[in-house]
Amino acid sequence: MNKDVEEKIRERIKSQYPFPPYQSQLDLSKDIYVSLAQGTKVQMYMIVKVSIFESPTGTGKSYALIEGALNYLEDIKSNTLIKVKQKCQIDDGMPDWFNEPDVELKLNPLRKPNENKQQKKHVKLVDDDAIFDYSSSEETQINLRGQSLNDKIIYCSRTHSQLKQFINEIRRSKHKVRVSTIGSRQQLCVNQSILSKANNNVNKLNHLCKSHKKQCSYYKSLDTLEQYTQEIFDINDLLTASKKCQSCPYYAAKELSLQADIICTPYQLLMESIDQYIEPIIIVDEAHNFGSALLQTESCEVSLSQLNIIVGGIDDYRKKYHQRVKAKTLYYLNQLLQLCKSLIDKIKTKQSGSLITLIDFMVEIGIPKMNIIKLIKFLQNKEMRQRINGFIDSSQNVTHYSSFECFCKFISQLILTSQKESILYIEKSNTMKLSKINNYSSFQTLIDKSRNLVFLGGTLQPLNEFEIFKERVDSNEFIFKEYPHIISKDRCQLLVINAQLEYSFKQKNENLNQLMIQTNSLIQDIEKCIPEGIVIFMQTYTFLEQFKQYAKSNNLQFSKQVFFDEKQSSQILEKYSEVAKKGAILLSVVGGSLSEGINFSDHLARAVIIFGVPYPNLDSFELKEQININGNQYYDNITMRAVNQCIGRVIRHKNDYGLLFLIDKRFSEDKLRLKFSTWLQNRITIQNDFKGTNFFESFKKIL
């Protein structure tokens, strides 16, 4: 890129910062702006660009993202975008209407803009339980209202608390944009009658909301949306506004997102949200979690009890409506009934705990004999599924709500997936599970439906799961950049301690008592050298609980107050934070709720200690298949990404400082050591035993 243009972009963005940015922060903002500008539509040509940016934790990457993206958004809307790429050449022989931006033309390139549109015919409903015409679902109507050629940014992160942090950062900026947040019914439903009936059952809540929507006073009050007067909404703002005007925040969020410049959504809702907009810009923050979150979202299962409910429900449905619905509807219901009975037979006869070959299984249950394309089209009709599901749930006196929805999703995924993408097995609980083991199809969908993809995180390397994008786009349209840490070398060091005993739990550890003694001894030695707070990460909750019991039974005494993380308690962090300044130890687990997304700045973590290499449990079918496909390096990669996440807790801003301790000799081996984040590579010291440290001597004046 021309250096003058690059400098012009940098200065443009710098002028918008409400504070002096770090150099790496400004570089990241500039690179995001350039990436989005290069992904901009040029007349009828769309350049799909995938950008991956890694900037260490504590370098202000979220705000850098805001300035890069919002400056781009303002410039593209005011037609002042700084040109970073030449326009594509358009054939002068094409008619004028071919190059005009037109929503319907985009959906149907053979139609001229002035052509009259034919209205689709709709089947009149016999009653509330009759099959709905394929083209007239309410969801489709919402989607069509949302389609727009305006630039929209879909911003994704892991949790709503992270989305809220991002939105608060937007409020700090000078930019005037409209922001809305999409959430699930579980987070946004305010109808107390429905909530009490659902009794914390998510499927039941979804079913009750859909089936009682027309009777819901909050849904009926959606015409009061003009009272949602503010420009920026996080999930709490939606709930507050809905209480004020007594309307439904769940559906209000959908409506508000149609006018928003930025739509914030958790990972899990991205794939169902993307269809509402034409070629949006998708930005994924904290992207190290993104791939695994998609795999979980798109995996599905169906149980024996659910299948029995469906068989009874479809039978009752056919008896009640066989003279009032179309013959093709009955035809597809009969096919689904046949598939349902075949699945029941397979669950009863197949051995649990073993993998099933997908192709052979599909032949066994008769899928190749069916009209697959039409069956999928039938299954994908949301209104049809909701109506039949509602009938089954109400007529069968069920405890498993949304059984028919689960079944439809299962059959659709089974037909559309491949042996390379999913595995099928039966669990001991008489449940058949179809698990996604890679994101080939999901990532391709993102490429096809987005204008531009940006992934941002502090610990994205190794990039194994992002290699799919590299394979699917042109080499010059895929970029990866990493940025240096903002702290100097003397403010953070990493010590690898080659402890005598290895923290390995592949088999029952006969040296467990010796491991407890070694762990206690190291904690006692290290805590003497560390002021203020220490955060310790164990490999598993099992080992954490074993050490907790060991400490209790042996009446271990520490110079600092000790707190143990508990899965079900959210108050531990608060209690630890209150006393960390005076000296405290917090013990948690790698991959647990405290290992990422928590700001242990300053006195909250003057040291982070990790005991053992936290390899995931190999009992998982999914993990075994992923290793078979990607090799043992995949196992090391996901392990070290989790380690790098824990390491990121210690440094949170430019003036922060702290030590890192990794207790396991395997961390000193090249295959793991070389997978530490780049900024750490020149800060590593390896010791056979902990010999003490004078690291904090230079910070005594601060302390």
C-alpha cells in the first residue's frame, strides 16, 4: 500500500481517539480500516477478505477495533472512504440496470428493477394447527424487512458480559452510531407467566413463547417501539426499555437490529442471524473460542424417549388432520415417521459407546430411497416445524419439549453432513448424537454470506482451525498480522520449573500424595516472593478438589488467604478481590470461568501459576476424531491456546507487571515451548527447581 495513503488513514483514525493510543493499538486500528475498505463492494464485484489479527491481552485491542471499524463505517456512509484499492473494471457493454444496487436484483439477477413483482400465493389456514404454506412464514417476512444494502457490522463475542464491555467502549468514543443487541428468549423474555411455566427449561420456554405469542401482551405492544429512543442498546438497556413501555425485548431486539449500524450477538446466535442482512461485515472478537462454540451449536442429538413422543405425536396429527392438509404434507410426515421408527430400532440394537459409519447408517434407515432435496426443504420450514412441534408437545403430555424440532435438526444435519465433518454415536443414555468435528461448511457459509470477515484475539496462535479460511479464499485475500506487547521485557517474565514429578493423569496416578506434597511445597516457596495477589490454575476440577481436601486434612497454613474456585459459585472472585491487595491466593482451573475474560489487573495477579500441561480428556469421541484428522499437533495446539489464555490474565495494561510460573518439565520441550505467544518467547527462563526471584525488587517503590 502507498505509504502516503497509510499515513493518511493513521492520522484520520488518531484524531478520533479520545486518548493517546499505543503505537500497536493505532496500527491495529489502521489495519482493520484497510481490511474493511479492501472488502468493500465495487459495483457488482464483491471482494471477500478474511483478516486475522492477534494482539496480546492488555494492548487495548477492543478499542482499536472500535476506532478502525467505526471510522470505516462513517467514511463509507459519507462517501469519503480513503481509497486503498483500485476499482474493478466493468464491461462498458453491460446495460445500466446491471450495475444498479437493487435488493431484488441481487436475489434474482435476471430481473430488471422496473419489472412488476408477482405476488406469491398463500394457502389459507384451516386452523391454528394446519400446515403453513412454505413461503409465508413470519420469520421470512422479518428477514425480508431486514435486507438492506447499507453497511452493517455484526459484532460477535462469547458472552453478553463481553458484548456489554464492547458497547460501553463505543459509548466512550466520539462516534454516533446505532447499536442493538440480539439475545435468546432465556435472557430477554419478561412474561412472568410464561417464565414460571417454563421453569428454567429452555426448550419449554421457546415452545411457550412461540405458541402463546399472539396472546402475549408484551408482543402485542411492539408498536410502541418508537419509545426505544436511545441509539445504543445492550441487553440490560433492552430489558429496561421494555419494562418502561411493556413490550417484548426479544422481538424488539430483532426489529431494532434492522435499523442498527452494529448488531452485537453471542457466537451461538450468529449463524441464524446472518441471513437477515445482505453481505454484512462480520467481526469476531475473542476468536480463540469461536470455532469450538460453532461446533457445539451445530451438533445435535435425539433421545429414545423423544423419538417415542414423536411417533405418537405424528400418528395423532395424521388422524386429526388427514382430510384437511395437503397430500404432500402427509407424504413427508410419513417419511419422517418411517425415519423415526428406524432410529428407535437402531438405538435399541446398536452398541452404545461406539462410532457409527454415516454412509452405512443412512442406507440402513432408508434415506437414499427418499427425495432428499424436497425432504430437506420440508424440514427447513420453520413455521411447519413450530406448528407440528406445538401440537405434539400439547397432545403427548411431554417432559422433553421441542422433541420434533430436535428431530428435524438431527435429520437435516444427518443428510447434509459428511463423514469428514461429523461423527455419529450412541451414548449410554439411549441418545444418538451427531457431533460436528470441523467447521468446513460453517466457515464456507460465513465466506459466502459476508462482505468481510475479521477475527481478533489475544491468543489465536496456533492458527490450525483458521487454516480452513486460507484454503477457501485467494491467497491475497487472506491476511494474518500479530502485534507486539506494549510492556517492556522487565515488567513480565516466564519461569518454567522442571518439577521432579510430572502432572500427568493419563492413568490413575499412584504418586498422587507425592504430587500433593510437591504442589504444596512450590506454592509455599513461591508465595513468599510474591506481593499482593496470586492466581493459580490447576489442570482439572478433580485435581483442584483433591488438593483442597489435602490442604484441609493436613491443616496446611499459608501466609496469604486462600480461595478455591467452585463451579457453581460466582462470589469467589468478588471475595478474593476484596483482600488481594493485602495478599491472597485464588486457585482455579484451566478452561474454567476464571481462566479467560477476567481482568486480573495490578494487585489482583502479581503472579499466575499453572500446574501441569492441561491436555483435554481423550475419552471424548470428538477429540479423538479431530486428532485422527489433524494429527497429534492438534492436541498440543488446543492445549497451548488454553495455557496462553491463562497467561494473559497477568498483564492487563502498560504499567502492569507480574511473573508467570509453569510447573511441568514438558513446558520446556520445544513442541510446547515454541507454541507460547510470540511476545513471550524472549522472556522464558527454565529452572530445575525454584530458586527464588528478585523480580519485584525494582517495583518496591511502587508497592
